[in-house]
Amino acid sequence: MKTIRGLIIVILLVIFLSSCAPAAPVVETEPPAITLPEPTPTFTPEPEPVLWWKDIVFYEIFVRSFFDGDGDGIGDFQGIIQKLDYLNDGDPNTQDDLGIGGIWLMPINPSPSYHGYDVTDYYDVNPEYGTMDEFKQLLEEAHKRDIKVIIDLVLNHTSTAHPWFQASQDPESEYHDWYVWSEENPQTPGPWSQNAWHRNAANGMYYYGIFWGGMPDLNYDNPDVSAEMMNVSKFWLEEVGVDGFRVDAARYLFADGFVQQDTKETIQWFEDWRSFYKDVNRDTFTVGEVWTNLQVTAKYGQGMDSLFMFDLAEDIKNSTYYPDPSRIIQSYLTALEYFPEEDFSTFLSNHDQQRVMSLYEGNVDKAKTGAFVYLTGPGVPFIYYGEEIGMFGNKPDENLRTLMQWSGETNAGFTPGTPWQPADSSYQEVNVAAQEGEDTSLLNHYRSLVNLRNQHPVLRVGAYLPFTSSCRLIYPVLRIDDEEALILIANLDRRVQEGCTISIEESPLVGDYEIEVIFGEGEFASISFEENGAILDFQIPVDLDPWECFILKVRR
Ligand code: CA
């Protein structure tokens, strides 16, 4: 048998060699492949991007008015650096800062105006605010404290003083098509029926500018313009190191005949832009000003990471001013229908709107309930500077952007010099120094709520399940995730609410739970949920004082 088997092997070898032997010349062949066990892969797959913005509270700063670091009367980067510890000292264990995790800086580019929304150079900073090196120092100091920094990006228009526009006035210039020109006045009105065409004295032509004559709209039908603004975005992300952008006036990039806002070209542009900046740095965050109703705003959901909820802001403000909890709840539920990932951005007021304390007519308790609602609700909250101390401000715009009121000293402690505009007359009563040491101040209310939000992820991204109540002026909501369940209760009214009950048809909670009060003062022993997670007429065991707010931890 052995011999036969050997013979077969020899024959097979001969066949194999004769069929495979190479013809002359003989070349070196590779050594026979040796099969080894698959090595364990040493590379780790790229982790999912961290959606860091969903875990923080932002603070909107108008640099010119925040703090003057060099005494020339104009707020600046050094001033912000000096006040960073006020926003967040970088130590998560301290509670005497605001707990801010991100700053939005209103425009920092060179500009002839006080507000900066008419840019003259997209690749530099406003020298009144400091140098580019100082701005980078601000980024570094902020990042040390784990504060992210986003900047205003003004895409829609420039200043008439921008060199692009200056060149554009010459019809022969390669920049002529960077703006929208017409020999005759087309007399077509702008998106809100305003005059949108302005005569240019240099060439006698008319240019399109929907906001005012000093801010001509860029022509996004020109691919050079689009490419340039991609470049600008890349510059700030890559060369300077900002963490993202707040996008100004996002609705108006492309006009389409008589349709001048929310055109499909504009919406598409943002989707392309998002792919672009995510390629530059996938951790970039953008939040858009699409100032219209939620249904239209939602069309930009693929073009930016987050969008400001203007409808929700109005509902929260108006319904804490004149108590209407069901309107707030409905507004949140509608926002969550459009944005179930809770990635929308919330606020009370911003630099274009009446300050919320003026709406509340100085009523600190109402300001506290407004803050309570949105700092415990879904979305990414933005605080407009000074709102946390209850600064006042009515139109015109300059008065919405007055000096930050640090103390009752001269110029509200903003500058030792002559400020660019005077402090609001309220500064001796309404200021940071006065509220720091006062336990029940609005400032300490904000500090407690932001720090609680930082400590409890359920307040940031948990489900939002409203209760119904026998008291129609209280706001009762369950925030719940796999780890934690918190009950929010706020009395939005000026009267005591007695014997209120709350009910919910279903929830993930079943059985009896102890309650721990983590915000507010009162005794709540326990709460019981039925087998299907329902509660029927649970009696709140305390009377709710006017504007009183509670956060109750359900002990599981
Ligand atoms: Ca200064």
C-alpha cells in the first residue's frame, strides 16, 4: 500500500511540475504562502463623533459690551479672558460659576459698524477687540476650562466697505459678479416688503441688499462666492481653531425670482456646506438663525447641526409672562416632533429682541420661571449675556446690547475709561456683584439650574413626558432616561396653588418610589405609579407658592 501511495504522489508531483514549471528563463518565484492565523487588528475603528453641544449650556456674548480689558472703553478679547471664571472656572465641583460649556461670540471680524454684522475682512479680527494672537489666547484659555467657542458667521452679505464690494462697483472687475447689480432699479421689494435695491453713487447702478444699503447681499449664484465662503469656514476651523459657527441670516443666500427666502438652492447650499465643514473637522458645531416658524426652520435640519427655536422662545416667554403651561408643553412637543434627537437650540431672547426682563417688567419671579422652563427642558440652551442678572433692554438695538453690569460702580464696572455707550440706568440695582452673595438672586438661580443640568444628563437629553394637572397654571413634566427620572413642577402664577394633583397616562415607571427634592424646598415623601406606568390624580403634598419651582428626583 505504501509503495502505491508513494507512486501516486510521485505521479501527481510530475503532473503538477510539468504543468506549472516555468519556461526558461527561470525567475525567482515567491516563497510558498504560509497560512497564518488572522492577526488581531491593531487599528481601532474611528469612534462616532461626540455630539458635545448636546451636553452644554451656551452663553451669547456681544464682545464690545462684555468687559473692557485695556481701559479704552470697548469690550475686548482680554476682557472676556478675565471674566472666563465667571462663566466657568473649569472645576466641575464648584457651584459658584455659571457652568457655561460654550460661548457664542457675536461678529469679531473687522467692521465699520458697532455691531459688526457688516464685515470688511473675513480672515481677521476686529482690531478694537484685539489681535488674532489675543483671540487665539482666548480660545486657549476657554478650552482649558472646557468651554467651546463658536463665532458668528455672516454669510449673506458684507459691508459696502469690503474690498470685494469696492472692486465690484467696476463692471469690468472680476468681483463685479460677487454682488447682484442692475442698471435700472428693479423695484422688486425684499422678503419682508422692504426696499431691497440701493443706488451706488460710484457707478450709478443698483445693488441688492435686503437688510440695508450698507450691507450688500453676496451673489451665491456665482460659484466663486460659494467657494470663498467655504474657504472662510475652513480658515476659522483649521487655522484659528474655533469650535463652530452661529450662522447669521441663513434664509437669504439664494434668491429665486420673487422668492427671496428659504429657496431650495439656499437649503441645498447648507447641506453641501455641512459636508464640507464636517470634512474639515467632524466635531464642528453649527447653529442657524432661521428666524421663522418651526415648519420652515425644520427644512434646514440637514444643513446645520442645530437651529434656534424662535417659536418655542416666544411660547416660553409669553406663557411665563401670562401663565399658560399647556402652550409651553405643546410647543416643546411640536419641536420634538420635528427634532426627536433633541438637537434644537433654545433661548429666551437674543441680541435682536427685547430683553426678557423688560418683557417681564422687572418681575424677578417670572424671570426665574422662564429660566427654569428652558434650562430644564430639551434642546441646547443659550443664555444672552446679562439675562442671568435680569438686565433690561428695549429697542432700538443698541439698547439691547448695553454694557454688562458687573457692579454698582461707575460704568457698571465695565471699564475704568469712557465706555463706548453708557450703561443702562438700572446698573446700581441690577449687577453681578450685588447678586453674587444673595442666595435667592436671579444669578444664583441660573447658577443652580445650569449646574444641575450639567450633573443630570436626563435634563439634557431625557424623554419629555408632560403630566396633566388639576391646576391649570402649574407646569408639571417628567424627564426620564434609563438612568434617572426627574419631575419638574413650576407654579407659573402669582397666586398660591393648593391641592394640585398630577396625572399621566403612561410612563416607564411602575410601583412606589421615594422622592428626593434636588431643587426647591418642601417635603415630598413618595409617589406611586400603576402597573402600566400611569398616575391618576397624585396629590402634590405641598402648596405651591407663587412662581415656586421644584425638581424632584424619583429614587429608583
Ligand atoms: Ca478695550
